[in-house]
Amino acid sequence: MKVVTFDSPELAGDYRKTFDLDWPLLLDPQFKLYHAYTMEKGNLWSLASPLRIMRYLGDIFSGGFPGKKGKDIRQLGGDIVIDPKGIIRLFHPSQHPHDRPSANEIVELVTTMPPSSQNKKCD
């Protein structure tokens, strides 16, 4: 498993500590992977619609801080799972900041892949 971010090494290090990551954190400051996988920028409505504002308020009231302090707050992310053979098992570019599959969905996908797709290093 690898995580890709476009933020600075300092912010990436903070992210690694916050989420206690055990896997590689790759930097993509020129957004090459984001563009290759059609990860788009959010428009004003996708970032500040009433539903998004409610989610941000929920984040605040549960002790979190909405959004991120990185270099492009409009850049949307996504989730992609590529098995060691290069087959894309999940492709989900986010349509808004809260549009993500759950961590449980991703873990279930990875743990139910055929044994030849699990536990192999994918560079």
C-alpha cells in the first residue's frame, strides 16, 4: 500500500505522524499522478455547498479540523487500488472532499483479492 500526496515533505511528514502510517508516502508535487488518473479540482459548489459546510461543522464538533493546509485546497483526491499485476481493482476519483470509499471497503477489497494479488510488493 502506498499513499500519494502533492504537499510539501513537511506536511507529508505531519500526515504520516497523524495517521501513524506504516507504508510509503510518495510525493507528487507536480500533480502528475493526479492528472494521469483524472483527479480534478473542486469548484466552489463542491467545496462550499450547504452539505459540505454541514460535514465541515461535524468535523469541527468532533474535534477535527476540516480541510487541509496544503498547497492546493481545491485539488480533489481519490482512491485507487492497483494489484501487483497492474490490474486496477478500485478507481474512485472524488467528486467532492467527502466523497471517498470507507477504509473498511478498501481493506475488504484488498483482503478478498486472490492470493496471487496479496502480500506481494508492487513498486
